[in-house]
Amino acid sequence: MSSRRQFIRSTAATGTLLWTSPLGIGFGQEKSSGSSSNTTRSRTATGENVVATVHPIASQAALAMFRLGGNAVDAAVAAALCLGVVDGHNSGIGGGCLILIRSSSGAVYAIDGREKAPAASSPTLYLRNGKPSVELSQTGPLAAGVPSQVAALHLAHSKLGSLSWSALFEPAIHAAQDGYVIGNATSSTIKSEFADILKFEASKSVLSSASGQPLAIGETLRQTDLANTLRQLAKAGPEWFYTGEFATRCAEYLQSIGGVMTKSDFANYKAIERTPLDSKYRKHRVLGFPTPSSGGIHIAQMLNILENFDVAQMYRESPARFFHLLAESMKLAFADRAYWLGDSDFVKVPDFLTDPDYAAKLAKKVDLEKAISVAGHGNANATDESKKHTTHLTTADAKGNWVALTSTVNTSWGSKVMVPGTGVMLNNQMDDFSIAPGVPNAFGLIGSAANAVEPNKRPLSSMSPSIVLDENGKPFLTCGAAGGPKIINATLQNIVRCLDLDESIDKAIASARVHQQWRPDLLYVESGLGGLRIPNATEKISVKEGDDSIARQLASMGHSIRPVNSIAIAQGIQATSNGLIAASDPRTDGAAMAF
Ligand code: GLY
């Protein structure tokens, strides 16, 4: 082992990495504290330059950039690239991302790296004999939108990065080349998706063991094709990806197996700078991501509803009523989401959704004693089939740059289609469109014509990178999450807990969450965290007289309770008098680190 090679042991059980750095960047343990994934405490780190991600190796990558003198944008890009290697079931360069940045100058950037539908798409793309096929929108060559993460990361770096583009790739290249020991998250998703992974030769060869079994916990995943792809990208830049060899290879392969994506789709892809949403909640300003995310709009809408109530007092007097109010706000907002939301480059998304007067009208509909029925604007039922996916990372630095970055290939391992010879797993983001009226997507979400498939359109997202400014306009809090529509509600709850209940970000993230998304009309309630006592997490509970647990009180208010083990995975940063605190969700094996 050379003197530059360092042996990395992660804070959690999920990753070891052999690391050789020509730049002499080393990974070490830096002020990271925390605990195993079975506790209710977030992992935290306090310092001037901080990061929180779902994987210690990715957090180490960010730290390495800080050590080189890089800023929060460099750190976030390096961490995102690294997550695509060590957490590839959630995100990667075959997928997309939304990046919200508050720079040290005070400027705010919303960088839209959402995939686009190929130009040959149409509203009937997923209809076969007149019937919608979610199999086609979720798995295989038609499931992928034009990959967009690379363009977004490059735009963020070209605007605000301080290190060279190629330096940001080093940790990811080494993780791919040398391999890492896989943990539960990766192995369980390989296992659960293995039948579909086997359908695609490159995916099968990378994610199977020598004996043809799904790679299991403790085995090393080496991705030499992906390492070479990352090297090319580092050297030649995004042109190689969008107008060069990668675009050609990907389009030719997809067309050979029944896809419609072309080289022109790659050439025409651009990440876009959007105008961030800027709304007020009590004394704070909440910066959110606009469409194609639905998250920013509905977080603002729900906060506007909550502003009509004394939430803090309600929580002190009756936590059940607090959760009830949250649930009713969620239900009202998600009913609007299903009807009004879509890519605003294609449809008019009404401004009234974030208007406090509209929220005041919605607030009047809330009955603090019992759950209301919300008819919505269409009529459809849906089931929740959601699984874990997507990832949120966050960085902040001593200069005052703050980054909230949510990235995804959509459901685990995306379309399951890996482009041969590249190691790049393509997303299945096309399933985030409404493939036909009333047909639920993988998260049980339904949509209207506003989110129908159209050529070059971006599918609606729930990703909700958010930054909160204090009364003086200084960054105070950032948070975001993974978990499909649960992202929106987890982010809402973290903001409310910090702003209304005066909780620290680590406590807020570790607290129990609820989730309501209008259809299905269920209240998902977390068990096992934060004191929502639910006897059996796998069954619906019934109300018993004399039982005063929060969940039972909610049931007695008319909510149809669905206990679940976890709702979303969140990361966040908060400014305190002791410095910046980064917190990583205890629901998974992430890491918060500081330098
Ligand atoms: N693919 C999940 C989302 O963007 O909401």
C-alpha cells in the first residue's frame, strides 16, 4: 500500500473502502458522532464546514473536498457523485437531481436537473391495447427519462464551485474502482429487484456474485466500467456524456431493446436555473424548489395553513391534535397536487396554491376534532406501494454557502437497465408522470392531464430541498429527504419542529413522523420512534376505549391509521451559537461529518 493509500472504516457497518488519492486527499474520521441505525438519535457533527449524507463514504468524499479548500458546492457535488457509486440503488449519473443553493453572497439558486421525456414520447406511450402498463413505465428501456444529474452538477459547479471539475470525481472513481463492502441497504434492494435486474445483461453481471446470486452483505462491489465512465466525465466534461460517446452508446442500446431515446434527446438536455420559491412562515423565510418539484409549493401551502393555528401550544396541550392538524393540512395539499401540478414549462400551475388567503380558506375546512373527507378535483383511489429510494444530502461551509441536494434514479435501481460497458444504471423517472388518468404510480400517487406524458416534459417530483432563512436573511436551517411523496411531509415536519417547537434539527429528524397523501385516504404513522406507541407495526390498529396513545387518539378522530416502520430518510443542517450542526437520519446508516 502506498503512503497515500488510506484504509477507511466507516462509522456504520455499511462501508469500507480502499482509497488511493493522487491528490493526497485522505479520508479520516472527523468529529462524527452517532450511533447504530437502531437508535432514535440522529448522527450529528458540529463545525464550520459540515455534511450529512446517507453513506459514510459519501460524507467522507465531501469532507475531502473541504480539506482541499473546496466550498459547500464542491463538497455536495463530490458527495453526490460518490453516492451514485456506493448507494447506486437510490441515485447516480443515470438519474437526476434538484439542487437548492444559498450562496455566501446571499444569492439563491434552484438548479433543475430533472429528467425529460424523450422527444418520441406521447400520452399513449404506456398504453397497450388501450390499457396502461406500469410494468413499462417502471422497468426496462421505456422507463428512463433523459439522464440529467450530470448537467445539474456541472451547472452548480460552473456557477459556484471552487475546485477543478476533475477533483470532484476522485472519491467516486476510487470507490468504483477499488470497490466497497456492501451493507444492508444495497444488498436488500439487489435482492428485492433481482428478478428484473437479471433481465439486463450488464445489470446482472455487476450486481450478481460469481455464483449468480444477488450480491449479499459483506461482499465487495467493484464497478470498473463505472470508474472508467467517471474518469471520462472528469476529463472530458459533460459534453462526453451529452453529445459524445456516452450519448451514442446509451441511445443505440436503448433502441436495440425497444426504447425511444435518441442521441438528440441527450444533445437537447439542459439543466435549468429556476426561480426559487420564497415564502414566509411566521418570522422566517422558507426557500423551496419550484416545479417540476411539487415539494416547494406544497410545503409553502401547508405552512400557510398551519400559520392559522398556534401549533406550539397545540403540541403542548395535545400532541394527537398537532398530528391531526398536520395530517389534515397534508390531505388538503395533496388533493391539490393530484389535480394542478405538472411541469410548468407545459402547464399553468396556479399561483393561488401558495397564497396565504387560499390557505386561510383551507384552514377553515379543518375540524380540530375529526378527520374531514376531501373530495379533491378528480375521483380515483390508489394504493401505496412505496419502497425506499432517492437520497438527500446537504452541505454548508464557513463562508456561508449552503446546499440542499436531492437526487434519484426513482425506485430502487431505477429502470434496472444498465448501459453495457458504462456501469451506468438508468432511472425509471417516467413513472413519475401520470401514465393514464387515475392510474397510481409506484408511490400510489395519481395525477391529472397536468402531469401526463408529453415529449420533452419533466415528470412531477416530490423532491423538496429546502433552506430556511432567519429574520436577518441568514441561513438558519436546511432540510430535505428521500421517500417519494413522504419527502414533502417529512420536510414539512422537520421545519415545523425546528421553527414552532424549537427543536434542534437532529431531534426533529429523529422524531416520529406521520404521512397523509389524500389518496389512499390513510394516515401513515411511524412506530418505534419518538413515542408514538403502536402495538403491532404490521397491522391496522383499532380503537380501544381507555387507550390514550397518540395513534389511538388519531384513530378515534376518524383517521384510518396505517402503522409503518419508517417514513422518509432526512438530512439537515442548522446554524447554532456553537457552529453548524449537521444531522443524518437514524433510520438509515448515514453519516454527519464536520471539518
Ligand atoms: N422519483 C421521486 C420523485 O422525484 O418524487
